[in-house]
Amino acid sequence: PPSAFALPLCDEAASCEALAGEWNDLLARAHHRSAFLKHEWMSAWWQCFGATSTSRRLFVLLARDGQGRLVGVLPLQREVHGWGPWRRRALQFLGSWPEAPEHLDAIVDAAAPAAVVDALVAGLEARRAEFDALELLDLTEHSLLQPALMRWGAAAGHACRTRPWQQCPYIPLEANFDKYLMTLTQKHRYKVRLFGKRLAAAHRVEMQVASTWAEVAPALEEMFRLHAMRWTLKTDDVSGFDDPAVHAFHRAASERLAAADAVRVFLLLCDGRAVAACYCFVYGGRMYFFQPGFDPALRKLHVGKVLLARV
């Protein structure tokens, strides 16, 4: 039962930083795992977007079992919107907007996921006077948290609404690249091979893979440059990624994640010059494609598609 767990609230940055080892150990044995639930991503997000805001405070709810072991984390922050009678205190995921992570959820021990998530929701109910709304973007489709919140809402008479937010396509990879290609249409396979051959006929082509921070730091700057160049082709939209504050966050997050071997920046070079980039995270046997970039001067040679095929 929920009463079997201690449910402390972590609302201080120093205390949250001190949880890093326990947090990641729990994530490694959690019911649901994602690169964006790692402590490195969320602590960097708070440092860059939360700690500098007067309207935000940490609201990380923990669950510890009878032996004091961490078995649950609900990684939230509270943001105050408006003033006076229009004031609204909303609980939101750490590490989310203005960024676009994927597959967020409560982090709960796989040994007893239902019991732990129910305990975390009970912890929210006990602190109900401290917030007015829960607004959870980027919640994973098959989360444990959502049905638990819906049950609580129905029992307590709260209004609950859900809607699709981001569609996250994926590619299951087996054996080798040639076998993967055989799952595509003949036309798609032809184009993948043709684009690579045309580029190799016109340029000296190589791919670099950055994984350590010493490699990632300069590769990330190239990715920023190429992403901004790619958006020069669009006249009706602006990318929120090309923002100094967002760049500062990704430098901080990538430095931390590189220490855990959880970040990759792929660069495609033509005649020694970077012309396309893929910024990715890796965790639990999955690679999360986060952001691309390419030089529009070489768009007719499809450098972005050639790099993606190599990745």
C-alpha cells in the first residue's frame, strides 16, 4: 500500500544533484526507461531553464521503501502563471518544454511498478494544496503514470483530459544494414544507394562519430551551424532550437551525457568540410534521433539522407 513508502519532496537543487547516482541506478532497473529520464538531462535542464526563473521551483517527488532504497521518482517542477485571481500553479515534467524530449514518465522500480506509481500519486494527493493543475507534455504512450492519474482524478472529481502531442516514429533494427534495407520498398532502396553513389562520385566523403566530450563539443557546434543553415530554406517558420539559451542547455546536457556514453553527434564530411549532422542520444539499446542539420548548398545531393543512411 502507499503507506509502505516514504514520500519526501526534493525541492532544492543541491539535494537533487546529490540524487544522481541513486536516480540513474533506479532508471536502469525501471519499468520504463528513456534517455530523457536520465539525471544528466533533467539536472542540466533545471540548471539552464529552471534555476534562472523566479516562477519555477523543483517539485521532485520521491518514493523510498522500508529499507530507505529509492524505488520511485516523479520528476516535476512547479511553474506559476499569472497574478492575483488569475494565478495558476502548474506541475510539469522536468526536462520538457521548451525542449522536445520523448517518452517521459514516472521512474519506478520494475519489481513493483503499480505499487510505486500509486504511492507517488498518493504523494501528489497529500500535497494537493501546493498546485492547481498537472500539465504533462511528452508523456510516453504506454506510461504507468497516466492511468494512475486518471483513476485518482475520477475518484477525486478532477477534470482529466488527454490528447496526442508528438508522434515518435521508430525503426526496429535487426542483423545488418542490408537486411534492414530489404524491409523497404524497392524504390526507397534504390534512392538510398543512388544518393550515396552520386555524392561519392563528386566528393571525398567520410563520416565522423563523436561520443566523448572532447569530440562532442566541437561536433555540436558544427551541428548548431548546420541546423541554422538548414532553416534558411524555410521562409514561413523559425526554429526554436536556434536560440542561445537552447544551445547553452545542449552544451551542458551533452557534456554530462557524454560522461555516461549516452550522446552521439554524427557528421558527414565532404572534402574535409562538415555538410550534414545528426544529434542523437543512446540509452538502453535505443538511439534517439534528436536534431538534424545540413548545408543547403548541397541539398540536391541529399547529404542529410546520405548521413541518415550511414547512421
